[in-house]
Amino acid sequence: MKKLIAGVSYYDVEGLAEILSMSRHGIRVFIRDGQLKAIKIGRRFWVSEESLADFLEQAKFTPKDKGSDNE
């Protein structure tokens, strides 16, 4: 679920799990380990669009050039 709070869009764990094709548990692990910043309101964690963008930027994979290992 996406919610607008104080002009900022936030996603709950279930919504992020659906967007990222992950389990809710996996999202909670990222939050618990500090890899994904979230706030807790009541019993739910909410992740801002900015925190999601930062998380995805950190998760980018850049393949290593195969030729550079043999030099």
C-alpha cells in the first residue's frame, strides 16, 4: 500500500514486497539490517520513496570486465 504522509509517499512492507517481487520477510530483513530505512507507525513499517530509491541505487550490479582479470 502506498500512503501520502506530510507530502511524502511511503510504502508498507506488503506493497514493497509486491513491487520488488520479494517476500515480506525479505523486506523486513533489509529493514532490520539497516539496508532499507523505514519508520514504524503503530505495527507497520513504512519506507519513503527516497529510501527506496537509495536502496535500489546501492543494489545496482556492475559487471566486472572479464578482460581486466587476466592482465
